[in-house]
Amino acid sequence: MGRVVPPGSIDWPGLFGRFEHTCFRLETRQRYEEPGEAGPLRSFLAGQEPATYPGKEAWLAVVRAGVAAGKVLQRVHVVSEPLTDYLRFEIGWSYQLNAEAGEDIRISRAAAALPADDYWLFDSRALARLHYGDDGALAGVELTADPAAVVQAGYWRDVALHLAVPLRNWRAVRASP
């Protein structure tokens, strides 16, 4: 087990600024309670174009800078159907912005084949396991460079990428009759 720290104590920009080659995110929750998303989520659900909030702008800048430097940023979100309102927002609006910035976004319905653990994996060297409360808010982050934990997360990354479809393909299949 790694060192667990409160989410507010993580130097997130530093983590994303230090990886050299690859950054992977596995998302398994059907709803997250992210600061700044409440207003855009309400707008999306009301059929309006959401405003891009500061946290989203900051993430898009990280993605653009990473891609410009030749880095690979990937994400797989494991979903269940019917989609929650939050997932409709994320897939219908938020992820499109990420993809346009250069992040490789994929969607998977293979929940039974994957762990129910959210994490970030940096360069197959460092792992940040994300722990959430029942309300969907980030409660803590476990940081580790333990080789066994990192290798296991790399294995699950490979499985998740194999079982997922790119966002554009998933949206096309969902839009077809």
C-alpha cells in the first residue's frame, strides 16, 4: 500500500507535468462529484451548451501541452447502461473537449472484466489510486511506485484498452438506429 493523502494536498499539475511518455486513467464510477462541474452539468441536462469551467480549461491545457510534447494521454471509462445523467454529460460534452485537445478517450461496457478501482498510471512507473466517498467526491489519493502495484495497473490498462472502443466509435454506435 502506498501513501494515502488528502486530494487537496496533491500537486496535480506537478504529477501531469512530470510524466515523460504515457499517462493513463481508468474510471469505473458512474458518477463523480467534481468541483466546478455542477453548473455545466445543469446546463447540459437543460439542453444548453455548458460553459467551460476553470478546472476543465486547466485540464485541456495539460492535454494540449502533453500532446504537443509527443506524450500519450489515454482514458477508459467503464460504463453501465442506462447511462447516469453524469455519464451522459461526460460522454456527450466533456469528453469531446478532451478528445479535441488530443486525449485518447475510450468507453467500455466490460465492468465484469475489470477492477472497480480508479487510478492514474504515469509512465508505467508511478500509480495514483483514487479513493471516492459514497457521494462521488474524491476522498483520498494513494501514491505508490511499488513495482507489483504498477505492473498490475499496467496489466489492467492493457485489458481496459483492449475491451474499450474509441469515443467517436462508441458515439456512432449509440446514435445508429
